[in-house]
Amino acid sequence: MDYTELIRSALDARKRSYAPYSQYNVGAAILCADGDIITGSNIENASYSATVCAERSAIFTAVSAGKHDFTAIAIAGGRKEESDKMSDYAYPCGICRQVMREFVSPGTFKVIVARSPDDYREYYLSELLPDSFGPDNLS
């Protein structure tokens, strides 16, 4: 699958990041099963624990809009001064991986970490969160 539009959406969302403390701006774009793309940005807080990651921002926005079926997420992050191409790949933190797991099938959901639209890596969530615990464990 061509993830160019999804990655560009994540890079664009990165521009709306609020990261005055870390200066590390992250954007995420989640692809809904119906083809819609919902974006999110990291939003820091002086208390640090109230900070929210871009991935969770995108997922929570999508869920708040009534969407619960997702196929992929693209993540792009880097230092504030980086604009055209990130110097490294921004992987989702453990909490974000667990939030993704709540809403997706780990063996089919794609996580794309991108430095640019043509430089990215893709994984199944199950590769980034093996032997995960999810809603099916409670039934």
C-alpha cells in the first residue's frame, strides 16, 4: 500500500505540535477503515505528566468522532528545527502502543514511522507490542 498521503498528513500535523519543553515535535495520522485520515500532535504541559503524545491525540480525536476501525498510523517526529526530513524515526512509546492495541488487531494494523514520505519503516503492531494484553483477554 502507498502510505504517502498518510505520512504527509503526519508531517503536517507535526507543524501544529506544542512542544516548548522538549523541542521535539511529533505528528501522527491514523487511517480509518473508511479512508478518512485523522491527525494529532504532541501537546506538552509544564507538569509533564499531563503531556499527550501525537499518536494518542490522533486516536482520541478519531474515537471522539465516532470512529473505531483503523488500518494504519503514520508517525513523524524530530527536533523543532527539522522540517523537510527528520534525522531519525520516531517510534511510539509504550503507552501509545497499548492505546493502539485497544482499538486494532495487532497482526493487521500497520505502524509507519517516517523520516519523510519516501523514507519510512513499517511494522505490524504485533511486532512492536508482542504478546500484548487487550480487550479479547477480558472476555
